[in-house]
Amino acid sequence: MTAEAIVLATTAALFALGAAGVLLRRNPVAVLMAVEIMLNAANLLIVLGGRVRGEVLGQAIALIVLVIAAAEAVIGLGLALALYRDQVMADVDETREVRG
């Protein structure tokens, strides 16, 4: 098995794990963590594509995706804190809870 195949299999496993976390979890923080895992899997695939083509553009794009993922985490955690402020249990399915 080549190094590219190992990285591709790892990327697929990470993305599947993240997708399962998004579909099965109801806790907003757990859903955000699963989305971050999916974004990291996408970053790994972007860097692999850049390596196969012999370009550094893949690493630059992966860095931009990391910055966007950090911004998404900050906004998502802010929303999760807004949900947790008034009640102990938060549910992702209840969108009316966000209004306050």
C-alpha cells in the first residue's frame, strides 16, 4: 500500500466518523466537534492532492480552510453558550431555543 492510499483511507475514515457524529449527536458542542473532524479530513485530502500534483497551493488552501474552521468554531461555540445559558440541556433540533 502506498503512502497516498494510506492517507486517502485515513481521510475517508475521518470524514465518515465526522459525518456519523453530525447525524447521531444532539449536543451542539459534539456536533461542532464532528464538523471540525470533517473539515480536518477535507484538509488532509487537499494537502494530499497538492502533494500528488507537486504544488504548494494545496497547503495554502488548507491553511485558509483552517482559518475558516476556526471562525466557524468560535461562532458555533458562541451559539452553544447562548443555548446553555438558560437551560441545562440543549438540543440541536430545537431551533426556537436560539432566539432567546
